[in-house]
Amino acid sequence: MPSSSAEISDRPKALVIPVFKDSAKLQYIANIDMRTPISAVSFTIDLGGENVFVDCDKDYLTSTHRPIACPAARCSLAGSHNCINNTCGVIAYNPVIHVATVGYLGSDIISIQSTDGKYLTRYVSQQHFLSVCTPSYLVEGLTNGVQGMAGLGRTRVSLPAQLSAYFRIPRTFAICLSSALAYDGAIFIGNGPYVFSPDVDASTLLTYTPLLVNPIRTYSAYVRGDASWEYFIGVKSIKINERVVPIDTRLLSINATDGYGGTKISTVDPYTVLAPSIYKAVVEAFVKEFKATRVASVAPFGACFSSKGVASSRTGPAVPTIDLVLQSEKVYWRMVGANSMVYVNDSKVMCLALVEAGKYVKTSIVIGSHQIEDNLLQFDLDSSRMGFTSSLLLSQTRCGNFNGRNVPDP
């Protein structure tokens, strides 16, 4: 059973939230214990989301929910700009269906399992966790049964921000999305270690790159002049098999006037989305390097190949490597076959798991969830940097191996 918040004097070192993949919607779901009586509430994880919102119109049963009255300090903490019946009104946004609404801010109890980085330990509780109550229509497009979205963005009311502040643990969190449907990945709140079976501490595998701030929000519900709460990194070039892809590098920088350009990371986009000119250049370079037989495209992908004769390895199909070169030539995020390819048509066809953006795309590169599966990404907000491991398959483990679970070898 979850412990009382009175135990806060015995502070947890870190917290962990299991995350699983929904194969139908290609979303990542966390079941989080909330409310009184305690019940598991399902959320779609949104790495760049501002806050946590929940459908309060359907099956919302709790005796500990409290609306936040205006003009409480927590209203401004959550970015409230108006009142609804003397309650803080806060914008909630669903990026899956690109719909926003104004809901009201409330608080309730939340219970999270703690960890020492290797094993699960006790539950701890926060009594006044903030979320936004929204109508049922805002959960349209989400996995069946999901009751809201849990934002992990660079705000003071995101899921990790609230938990870090309450338990006074470092403003650092990590995500590790499992590619295996049978085994959960995890969100870790706090510093490492992050130990995966067979005794691999992923925190020792991290390479770091600065987190960048986009001065303009890219979500369609943004208020002009406000900075984005999403996670941007500075990609300088792209290499295929260590050869530089010729692209317009101006697209890789964030335009300070309108917020266009740059590279961000998303758990909502299932596959990496590239601006049209970048997409065409990357596909052309990949096809040139990959000697497999090209076959008809399978939507939404533009470059597909016969899988016949393509060797398999621990890191997926043996295909050209894709490197995102960051602040220097020596710092790059490598994508292996398990992350760059996706099998279709009963595995007879494999496609390059990249999608071409529309003509008026805001962000030039959106790194999607398929590309970050079985990679551990650490977001250190105090140091404004992101740590990344590249594929854990290279280290003979994977995201589903946390806590020494009895799982098959990768």
C-alpha cells in the first residue's frame, strides 16, 4: 500500500513509473495511482507536454479532489490566465488531435513507487498533485481507456517537475521506452543509477548534449512570446554510414523570431518527421548506401525494401547507420537498424521509419518515439542538458530489463 506523505522526512532517492506501448495507437501509457480510494489512472505520455490533464466528465470518483480557487499562487504556477467560477482556468492541449481547451486546475493525491536505481522500493505519496480537469472530448485520439495525458515538459507543473519539487530530489528525469510489448519501459524521476539486467548501469553510458530553448511555442495552442516547454537539441548535421548528408543546415537552427526550425524530441509522433528537403536528402543517401531491393512504398513511409537477404543482428536489421551529429563531430546520436527500420507486411518488407513533413512544418526534425525505443534519455533541467545512450541493445540490454526482470536476451 502507498505510504503516507508524512514519511517525506525519509525522502526517496528516485521514483519510477512503468510505461508500456500500445501497439494500436503507437502511444506510450503510464498507469498512475491517484485519488481516494486509490485507483490506477491511465495517461498517454507526452514528453513535451505542459501539464497533466485528466477527463473529469467520466468515472471521476474521488473524495480528495480539490479545485484551486483564484487567485492562489498555484494558479500562476500552472500558467492560469483566467478564472472559471472562481477556479483557476488552465489551457490543456492534446497534440495527437491538435485540440486545446481551457479546463480548471485541481489537486488530488498521487502515489508513486520509489527506487534505488536497481530495485523497486516503497510507495510514496504527494497529497496536492496538480492536474487540469477537462471535458471528455480532449481524450479523443488517445488509446482506449486512457483518461488523460501526462506532460513531462519544461514547466513547473509537469509530472516530473511536481514530483521533484515535492520530494526535493534533483530536477532530472529519464525515459526508457520499451520496444517489446510484453515488457514495460520506465520513467525515472531523479538521478541514476539506472540498472538494467544483466547489471548494466545505463547512467555510465550517457553522452551529453545541451538542451536548447525555443523562444516560441510550437504547439498550435501557444501564446505568442512564450517560450516552448518542449525539448530541443542542436543537431548540426546528419550522416549515413558516416558520410555527411547534404542538407540546408539553416533549417537545423531555431529561428528566434518565429520559432521555426531546429530539432525536438517527441513521444507523441510515432516516427521521426523531417522537413521535406531534409527528408528527400536523407532518403536518397540511405538508398544509395543500402543495397537491398527497393519495393513499393507502404504509407506513411516513402522508402521500403524487401527484407529477403538482409542480415539480422543484436541491434536489428543490418542497415546503414544514421548519425545525428551534435555539438561536435565526436558527439553523435547513432540510430541502428532496430530504430531506423520498421517491418510491415508480415516482415517481408522493411521501411525506413522516417516520415516527410507537410510543406509548412514548424520544426525541421521531430525525433519520434520509434527512434528512441531502447535508448535511455536523461533530461537534466538544472544543467540544461540531455544525456543519451544510443541503443541499449549495443550493451546487451534493453528498456524492458529494468529491475532484473526475467526477460529474454535482446
